[in-house]
Amino acid sequence: MTSILKNRLFWPAAILVVLLAVNVFTSNQFITIRDGHLFGTLIDILRGSAPLILVALGMTLVIATGGIDLSVGSVMAISGAVACLLISDLGDQNAVGPVLLIIAASIGISVLFGLWNGALVAIVGIQPIIATLILMVAGRGVAQLITDGQIINVQSGPYATIASGFLLAVPVAFLIAVAAVALIVLLTRRTALGLLLESVGGSPTASRLAGIGAKRITVMVYMVAGGFAGLAGLIYSANIKSADSISAGNLIELDAILAVVIGGTALIGGRFSIAGTVLGAILIQTLGVTVVAVGVPAQATLLFKAIVVVALCLSQSPAFREKVFGRLKPRPALRAEVAQ
């Protein structure tokens, strides 16, 4: 039992269960089947968490190498803007082939922005927080230039499917996130890639001396982060059926970093946990839904979320648990007292 309590994922999982239990009693329909599809609060949580899971996956790989990516929100905005602009120019927005090509092109452009970040970090030698901050600021401006500062609306059924469609009664958006998680787990836990990532993050100098291509790996993870951010941007824009370059991905980089930290990945690089990241992303989304469900005033929402997050982070800290709960343990008797 003690080993379970010491597991970093125990408290996030416990809090997630509590939040889900709250939603069971506060929502009219927690989960139900309608027209052969699953609906309800639980499904809304899973669908809503898909973009954050994708962004957090890329962020996990970047942080594992000792970096950080603050530009994911801007890349989301660019991806959605490119896709909606091109789809709006189609003669038939419901043509599946052209829409799929546009989706692929948008993800490809996002990967190129990831390549830009990786080159600045690995080749030019700029600190990751500065290199990605450049694109964080400039990228949002690029998205607004693409849309000419306007909200571009689209009415494409195939495009909307990636956000609001269902496959085997499960939301397509969540299935996309599950497929991305499975791919990353396969690459990092069934090949040597995971070990290489941890080596680069743990000690870039030692990994380079050991013959590991640290620069190539660093560029690669930023490209993956860019691609996942672009895919998340497509899901976001498909959900609202428009490109909003201002709101798309706004501050999602902070939620992604928080999900990574909650999941047990070290911010200094090295150790990382894909399962923990997914758990953290779903927890953050569930917290947002629960805040609304319990009727917390809108002006106090962020404060409420901050309090829960602080409590969660403290519960995960071994030093904090030792200071608080260590005092409750009975002190061992002094040798002198035992001798008497």
C-alpha cells in the first residue's frame, strides 16, 4: 500500500476519480447512448481533451530532451488558419480528397515550423525558451496575416468530422489522440528512441561523446511537437468550423507543460512518462468541466483551478509529504530511555 501511495501517478489518478465522481452527481447525463453514439459529460471530457493530449505529447518529448516549446499555441492557430483558408476556396467543401490533402498540407507546414524551432535550438544554439518564444509571438501574427485578421468560416462535413464525428460510437477526435499516444509509446518504449531521448536530456555532452546524434534528435522532437500542435489546431478549428487566429491555442502551452509535470516528467530533462502526460491532460480537462458543473462563478474559475493544481503538486512532492506527514509518525524512543 505504501508503494502505491508513493507512486507519482497515484494522486493525479485519485483526484481524477474524485472529479469524475462529482460529475456523475452534478450532470444530467454522465454517459449515454443516442443514435448509436456515446454522449454525455464523460464523452465531452474525452473529446475536449484530445487537442491538449496531442500538444502535451509533443511537449513531453521536447522536455525529455531538456527543452521547452512555447510556440505550440501559435502553431495551432497557423494550422487552423491555413486549413480554413484553403477549404473556403474550394468549389465543393465536402469533397473528401481535397480536404484530406489540405489537412496533410497544414500538418506539413506545422512540422516545418517545428523544424525552425529545432534548428534554432540545436544548430544555432539559442536557448529553447527564447527560440520558441520568437515563434510564439511571430506565429500568432502569421496566423492573423493568413486570415487577414478575420474569422474564416467553413462548412465542410469531412473537415468537421475530425472534431465532431464518431467512429464505432467513439469521438473521432479522441481516437486520433489515442492513435498518436499509441504511436509515441511504440516508438519510445519498443525501440531505442526512448533511451536516446532520456540520454540527450540527462546529459547532452555525455550523449554526444557516446556517439548519439543529439542535434538530430533535438530537431526531430521539435518537428514532432510542431506536427502534433498542427493536428490539434485542425481539431480545434474543425470543432468551431472556423479559423480564429486569436483564440486558437491561446495559453494551451501552459496547460501542456502542466500536464507534463503532473504526469511525472522532469522539467530538467531525462525521465519522461507518456501515460502520466495523458493522465495529466485528461485531469486538466476534467477540472475545467467540473468547475462549470459545480457552479463556480466565472470570475473565480481560474483561482479555483489554481488551488486544485497547487494542492495536487504539493501532494506529489516527497519533501512536502515528509514534512507534513512525517511529523505525525511516532518518534523512535531514545536509546537512553530504552536502556532504562
